[in-house]
Amino acid sequence: MEYSDSTVINLIKEGDAKAFEKIFREYFKFLHAYAYTFTKDDGQAEEIVQNVFCRIWEKRELLKTDGSLKAYLYRSVHNESLNYLKHQKTRDAFRVNYNTKEDESANAASEKIMMAELDTYIQKALDELPQQCRIIFQLSRFENLKYKQIAGQLHISVKTVENQMGKALRILREKLSEFLPIVILYIITWLYK
């Protein structure tokens, strides 16, 4: 049975996982291709689309598409892709600025201390995650497995992986929010080692 966009949107707002899964399966490939036109990176394009769908599910009660679900999804991927490119540009600018203004040897000791301290905070936050959440997060972020690979390895659905990743990121954001400036510096430094 084929539903109208407004019906599908209402079903998703009510928490109908099957309706959500239907639009995910129907649009993922096309949205991935669209995101790829911005990023030129297959993995990043996949993550952008997954982030869009996770956000839709997490905030489904507030979902407003102004008519066309397809247009809403493409606009969301477009915005997410532009945000990614903006962050890339900022990171690149920071790297240039950081490399030209900082004396590497003078900052080496303080960076090591900061990194060790931050590693302690991150590990503590990871240890406080629920077990399944922590395992899924570690497989995704530290072993670079795709959601489908994680689902296969743990014998769970991709949807469960998506939900647990969303939960892990939300919890980590809350736990590490006071360390955000240090986390940003750590991530940027780590990316350019």
C-alpha cells in the first residue's frame, strides 16, 4: 500500500518505525549520491545521510516538511553537507593558522598533558555508557566499521545501531560539554598528527 507524504510524516511523528524504515530504504541511496556530490567522500556522504535520518527520528515529534517529504530530505542533506564543508574549511584554516603561529617544541609538553587529561575524561565518559551503546560506539569510531558491519557483527538491526550511536553521541556530548574547547583542540590536533 502506498501512502501520501503527509500520512508517512504523521506515522513517523507517532513513532512508527516501519514507516521510518520505509523512507530510509527508499531514499538512502539517492541521498547518499547527493551528499557525495558535496563531499567527494563515500564514507562521509554515508555519515551525513545517517545523521540526517537520526536527527529526524530523534526529533520526529517536531517534524515539519511543508509538503514534500522528498524535498525535505534533500534540503536536510544539502544543509548537513554544507555544514560539513564549512567545518572542513574551518579545520583547514585552523591547521594553517596553528602551524604558522605556534612553536611546536614550546607547546609539546603542555599538549601531552592536555591530551592525557582529555583521554582520561573521554575514557571515563565512554566507561559510563551502557554496555551495548559503548560497544557500538567503539566499533564505529575506533574500528571504523560501518553501521551495517556492526549490525552484522553484533546480530542486531542497523536501526538498533543507529539508535545506539545517537544515544552514545548524545550522552558523550552531555558528559564532555564542559571540556568542549579542549575536545575541539584535541580532535583537530589528533587529525593532523
